[in-house]
Amino acid sequence: MKAAHRTASLFVDPRGNPDPAKLDTVVVKTGSANYFKAMEIKGAIEKGKIPESMDNDGAGVPTFNILALDYLTNASY
């Protein structure tokens, strides 16, 4: 999630001015491993924790929405 936000912060408009994207939704296949991983990450971020860490530091990214779709054919990414 941090890498996606960092990459999006580097976007520029056609004139070269900074135009970062607003990342707020993750699209995954319903019931896939990625769906459950996104749920775990979202839950940790909403509790102010770092996903998959026992540190007491706060999460470095804002929470996001999960759009789970049944008809995706590739559950990998």
C-alpha cells in the first residue's frame, strides 16, 4: 500500500505539474487469497496498526475500500 501511494504521488499532469492520484479502492476477486489479505490489511490500518507487524507505530497510509468482483478470471493481481 505504501508503494502504491508513493508511485501515485509522482504522477504529473500534461503540463508537468504534480497531480497525484487519490487511491481509495482495491479491486480483488471475491473469496480469493488477495481478498482476504486486503481485508487483513484494511482491518489493521483502521485500528491504527501496521499490517503484519507487532509494532505499536501507527499505519502510514489511509484506509481504503475493497471492491470484490465475482467475475474476475485472474485472482493473482
